[in-house]
Amino acid sequence: MSAIVVIGTQWGDEGKGKIVDNLAENADVIVRYQGGNNAGHTVIVNGQEFKLHLLPSGILYKGKTCVVGNGVVIDPAVMLKEINDMKAKGIDPSGLKISNRAHVIMPFHRLLDEVEEVARGENKIGTTKRGIGPCYMDKNARIGIRMVDLMDEEEFSAKLEWLLEAKNHLLKAVYGVDGFDFETVKKEYLGYAEELRPYVTDTLVVLNDAIKSGKKVLFEGAQATMLDLDHGTYPFVTSSNPVAGGVCVGAGIGPTKINKTVGVVKAYTTRVGEGPFPTELLDKTGELIRERGREYGTTTGRPRRCGWLDASVIRYAGMVSGLDYLAVTRLDILDGLETLKICVGYKYKGETIAGFPASLKVLAQVEPVYEEMPGWTEATSSIRTYAELPLNARRYVERLSEVSGVALGIVSVGPERDQTINLVDLY
Ligand code: GDP
Ligand code: IMO
Ligand code: MG
């Protein structure tokens, strides 16, 4: 039995798709357990780029089972488009299994995501406007619509009628915008239901059976530790639990079934959307990293905020998810930088602080404690063994491992499948 969890350690876009794709080659089942199409996971195979929002990155391999678990929120139109796009690219999606317990994103969730952001004014979160937060709100309020409801016309009609009336009233009375027509939404969604029906099942059984029979299972986190609803920089977070603990709830397996947890770390830091970011670079170096790394959002195209590597964030992520290994990505983007800075802790009002502050007021005022490290001039993108990496590049990732207290497992030097240095056999 082997179950590996891959999570983001920072604010997302660390390269989880690339690492999951690398590990998926030897896995039997690949599982998404939270989030929705706010995620944008890029995988590059022989120069061909795939941007996955809802489908697990394992879909690109033949013969794998790909599970979208109960903890995911599903926009059916996006799911179908992704399935059809894959088919058009010659990829067979027949191994896809969608949880009948997953919640469904409705048109009013997307509209509410927009108008709520406007209403927040200066305090906006900078969401992806995909309806993620409002859908999870309804799930928690126990009024949401699940895939199992969508599959049952009678059940779906009854739930939709009641919910739509409430949401239309909210949209008009509070936000002054028009809502949606019941018959139109019903017809649209029942159409999606028919197309998705072959994939919808009790994925909890699929997964537990796979684990029992010794299959290799890979859990693909979306978003990241710092965007986690409980452990991230609240309220500038997403509405789900990307941390390793989220796997049990979002996929329906027990914690005893997880063997290893891997945290993906970008060799520097980026963040899309609002919220504090202690090591942010608002200068030429930040711009240089953005341009060299083409740091623009996969989902929304927004420029990503860039900054130095914050090892205190990784130490925190290591603790929250019990990380066994780090997978460091995009080391190649730092090639040629004369000096690098790595944040090893924070000072607040002149005093070193322990742990990661819960208060955003404190986090916004902390002073990063930096260590300066010399960079390297060599290009790393064609290197395939750890020993061949420039000495200063090794020193840099080793210092990260030391400060965070998590061992190195993978170093990635490019977006392609083979641009990966595996230091350990994770299976
Ligand atoms: P995710 O959301 O965590 O899956 O990450 P994204 O796909 O949003 O962003 C990561 C970007 O970095 C993608 O464009 C990947 O193709 C790319 N990428 C991943 N690993 C590497 C790497 O080691 N080097 C370079 N240059 N690009 C990488
Ligand atoms: P992947 O899986 C980076 C951010 C948004 C916003 C906040 C809340 O590709 O790493 P939401 O729409 O979830 O309510 O937005 O979370 N965010 C991401 N940032 N990568 C992601 O996914 C993200 N998913 C959400 O920018 O700040
Ligand atoms: Mg992404």
C-alpha cells in the first residue's frame, strides 16, 4: 500500500501539477480532494501544454483512475469542457470518477462571488470569481446541491427551486442585481447531469477498495497551506482545506492510510490576490523574477506578486501537514542571480517571534530576517542529477531544508517531465 499526498506549501502555483504528473507515472489512482476550478495546474508533456482546473493531473496518463473527491466543488460546465478538451487532444477520460457527494457550483455562486467582492471594497480578497467561496458557504450552511441531487431530476428541481428563490432575493435585496430564471437554470443543469452521469459514483468505495488491494494512490492538493481556510492567512484564503489533513475529509479515507506527504515549494515566493506577504519584492528584483518566471496566473492571467523564498512559511507548512519531503520547483528561474535572500524567521517590534503569526495585523508588520546566499551562474535546466547542480544551488536548497526541518525529495529545473531530479524513491 502506498498513498502519497502532494500539497502546496506557499500561496499556490508552486508547480503541484508538474510534480503530481512526475509521481503519477507510477501511481494507479490520482485524486483531487478540495478546491475547484480556482486551481490551475500546468503540465507540459513534450512541449504540449495542459492547463488543468478540475481534473486530476493523472488524466494525462493512459489507464489511470482519476478521482474528483467529495471535498471538491464542481462547476459542471467547466468539468465538461475540460473532459471534451481532453478528448479533442486524444486523451481518454474514461478513468474519471466523480464523487456523488461533491457539491455543485451554480450560476448564483459565481455571481455572488463577484458582487461580494465588490461589496468588500478595499477589503476584497481577490478571489478567482469562480463561485468557490459561495458554494462552500452553502455546503456549510447545509443548503447546497450535491452531485447525487443533480443526478435525480425530482430532487434537483425541488432543491433548486427553494435555493434559487432565496438567492434571487439576496441578489436583488442586498446587491441590487437580477437573479436567475428557474426553468432556464434547471434545463441547463439537467443537460449537464446527463453528460456527467457516466462518471458519477461513490468514490469513497473506489478509493478504499484501491487502497485495500495495494494500489498506489496519489492525492493532488490544489491551492496551498497559506490559502488554507484554517491555517492560512485568513481571511485572504480560499474556502477549503488544502493541507494534508484535508485529504481524509475531502476524499473519505482514514489518516492511517496516508504513507507520505510531500510539500511543493517554489524556489522563491509568489502570491495572486490580496493579503500580507512578508518577503514581497516591490522593486526591480521582483519584476525580474516575474518576467523571467512568466509569473502570471494560470486561471485568471493576473500578474503574480513575487518575493524571496520564505523558509519560515515552509517550516510552518511542514508542521501543519507533517511533511516528509520537499519538492523544490523552478530553481532554474534563479539561475544567474548574483545573490539570493532566504527568510529564516520574523522580527516583530524588534523581537524575534516563534511560529507563524495568526494575526494579520502582526504579519503585515513583521520584518523578515534574511540570510544572503551567493547565487550561481550556470544554467540548471539540463541537469539531471543532484550532484551536478551548481554548489551554490545545492547550498540554497539545503539551507531551505535545514531551516524548514523537512528533507529534500525532488528538485525541479524546468516544466517538462524529464526536468526533474528525484532524490528519493517515494513509492
Ligand atoms: P500549480 O498550480 O501548483 O500546479 O502551479 P502552476 O501550474 O499554476 O504554475 C507553475 C508553473 O511553473 C507552470 O507554468 C509550470 O509549467 C511551471 N513549472 C513547474 N516546475 C517548473 C520548474 O522547475 N521550472 C520552470 N521553469 N517551470 C516550472
Ligand atoms: P493552484 O491550485 C494561487 C487565491 C485567489 C485568492 C484566494 C481566494 O493553481 O495553486 P478563491 O477563488 O479560491 O475564493 O480565491 O485564493 N487562489 C489561488 N492562488 N493558486 C491557486 O490555485 C489559487 N486558488 C485560489 O487568488 O487570493
Ligand atoms: Mg496554479
